[in-house]
Amino acid sequence: MNSTTNTVKMASVIVKLAVGLAAIATTVSSNLVMAQGAADGEQSTTPITLRVYDYAHVDQKALQAAEGEAARILAKAGVIAHWADCPTKHADAEKYPACASATEGTEYTLRLLSNSMAAVQEKSQEAFGSAADCEHGACIASVYYDRIQGLAGGNVAPSYVVAGRVMAREIGQLLIGVTYRSRSGIMSASWSHRQLGMLVRSEILFSPVEASAMKARLAEREQAAATRLAEAGPGQLSHAQ
């Protein structure tokens, strides 16, 4: 009798151990799936097309270098920039086919302004750029290139580095929202001459929260554009083309 009782107890213990191990295995597996999902989210990228209007007549090599610096910073945040040069005169439109074919869903405008144009748009002499809220019209970021060149002339940093970081900041401002400010980093509240000198001497990137916000805004606009195209119908699309 005792032998039978002991056997039953042992079997019960074995069953409980098996259930416990199964529960642990399930929990570990679930955690791994969640971790993988988070990693996949961090590695996801979202494209953005930027129409570039060079009113400051920047040297082409310098402009490409600045775009490269901005693209590098944006890529770290999972935003892949595509640049489309655009004419500053209507008569030159045919010379810039990439501008006309820029995709509508993630289209944003970046303007490089001269000192005289910056003075009209921006009262503060400390500002190096600005951004317009996409919710109230076109998505336009402006970079005051002549001011940046003047700062770079003071041996703070190469002009393309300063310009590229200002470009990235203003594009980030477009995507996150013009009222957003951070206490530090690329989205800090203001970039004075002294602050910018410190910022360009070290690496500055978007925070993970800022990166997620940018990609979310891009996804929202792309979805909205796709919805508009679907609602337009084939007839209206062919007419638009």
C-alpha cells in the first residue's frame, strides 16, 4: 500500500515539474519573440523624398557633402533621405526631371536661402533655419546657408558639416512637429553661434523617441496619400498625369 502511495506521489511531482518547465519555456519563448520584434522595429527604415531648392547658389560639391551629412544623421534614426534637385526658375523646370517625378506620399521641400531671403523670413539673426508646420500647408524646411558659411568661416567646423546638421535638424522639426523642442542634442531648443560650435564638434543624433516619432509621421502621411489616390479613381489619376 505504501509503495503504491509513494508511486502516486512521485508521479504527481513529476507532472508538476513538467508543467512548471513548460511554463518557463513558454515565457522564455515569448520574451524572445518580443525582443526580436523590438529589434526589428529599431532596424526598420522609412524613406523620405526631399525637393531641394538652392536659392543660395551653393557649390554643387558642397551641397552634396551637406546632403550626405544630413542623410547620415537621418539614416541613424531610420529615415532614408532621397534628394531631388529642383529649379529656382520656372523656365528651368525641364532641366530637373527628378523634381517633377518626386513621390507625393513622402514629399517634403528643403530650401537653401541667401542672407537677404533669410532676413525677410526670419527676424532672429541667431537662427540658422526654420520649418513650417505640415498641418497648415506645405512641408517646407529652410536653411540659411549664407549664415552657416559665415559661422564656418570662423573655423568652427567645415561648412558642409554645419549645413548638413542644420538640414537634418530642420527636417526633423518638420517630421516631429514645429513646436517640439529637446533640452539637448540635435533637437535642442535653440542653436546659437556658441551652441552650434559645440554641437558640430561632437556627434549629435536623434533620440530613439524622436526617431520613432519621425517614422510614425512619415507613415501617416504615406497612408493618407495612398488613401487619396485610391479615392481619386483611375479616371482622375490619368487626368492628373
